[in-house]
Amino acid sequence: MKVETIPEVKQYLNDLITILIEKEYFGFEETAKKYVDELLDDIISNLPTQLKRLAPKYFTDRYGEGLYYAVFPKSKRTQWYVFFRIYRKDKSLYYQVRYIANNHTITQFLTY
């Protein structure tokens, strides 16, 4: 199994470091970078074993059919939602991450 991210997700994670500092969630770039690196490591290491749910139409309309999501809690107040597709290539299973957001920004779209 392999977890991969599309370029837009990679860019979002890079931008997230700046966002976390600008919104004063972290005071130093090093700690914001560590937070994002740990989030990405968690996704890469654990996505295949996480409970997956079918993504609501709101997300499939934007990020493609056959989309699932899994939840990655990072604190008491913040959970990250990872939207992905699963496909086979050369007898290997791939998890393609297509979108990432947290409960502070997308909870209202998770209703069916």
C-alpha cells in the first residue's frame, strides 16, 4: 500500500505553516512546521488502517467520484479530515489524498 498526495494537497500543507503562524496558533515557524510534518506523517503511516467513510456529495462534486474520508484527531478541538481515493496499479493498492481540511472549516459540509 502506498499513500500519495496530489500537488494541490502538497501546496496546501506548505501554505498551512504560514496560516498557522498568521492566525497565531503557533508563535514560531519551527513549531508550525513540526505540526504539519507530524500531520502528514500520521496520514502517510495510518491512512490505510483508518476507518473510512464515503464522502458526501459536496466533496465528490469538487474532488472526484469514489471519494472517501478519514478523520485524524490532533487535539481536543481539532480534527483533520483527509479525503482520498483508492485505486490499484501494478497489483499495488494506492491511497491518493485529494483534499485535507479541519473541523473548523468543513463540518457544515459533512451532513448527507
